[in-house]
Amino acid sequence: MQRLHLHINVDDLDKSITYYSALLGHKPSVEKPDYAKWLLDEPRVNLAISRRTDRQTGVNHVGIQVENDSELKQLHSRLTESGYLTQDQQAAQCCYAISNKHWSVDPSGVSWELFKTMQQADSYGDDPVPADTPPPGTGHQSHGCCSSAH
């Protein structure tokens, strides 16, 4: 089972939680002082919002969340077999979760996160970009924890 993921940087977390709770008809599944997340089956979405002073407001990235390793491998293979570069992270701590992920950037510069969450974490996290990240200009962008590297 796959779920669409959207992460939006917001100016005012409390006002945004109120707005998205009204829009989606549900309170957040996870709520932290700088972050909130709705994990819904209708619509099938993982919507995250965060208030980070070092990030511009707006869409941070989009993605696809999967439930198992085979789904993650299949998504990753579709991109790499088509010639697209990915940045791979294992057990990355980001957005109050520990996840295996593959980052990709579409031709217009939109960051995509393909990921499987293994467990929740106590802090937002800020895992560094892996050392083997391709340099800028190679059709690949660097990502730290849900960075807005567009």
C-alpha cells in the first residue's frame, strides 16, 4: 500500500494546524512544537507541516510512503532503471521518524522522497547528506532532513 506524502513549511504552526484540521476533517496524528502530521486513509495521504526558521514557507517536498521494503525497492528500481539518479539514506532520522529513503528530483526541480518508516523518533532529526552525494549540476540535489534544496 502506498500513500502520497506532502511536506509544507509554514509560518504559523498553530494557525496551520487549525486550517489543515478543518480541511481534512481530522486532528493531526502527530503533533510536536515545530511539526504536525496527518496520516489518513481518506484521502490516502501523509501530510506534514513544520515551522523551521531556516526554511522558506511553501511546499518543501512531495513523496510516496510505502509499507514494506519490496515496495520501496520497486519504486527505487523504476527510477534508476530509467536513468534517474537518487540519493539513498538508510535509517535516516527526520521529521520525528526513522526511515529508509531514496531522494530524487524531477526535471522541474521538485524534490521527491520515497520512503518506508520503521519507527518514530523523539526529535525532529537533522541527518547529514551522505558523503557519496553527487555534486550539483548532475541532475541530482542534496537533501538533509527534509531540506528545501531546490
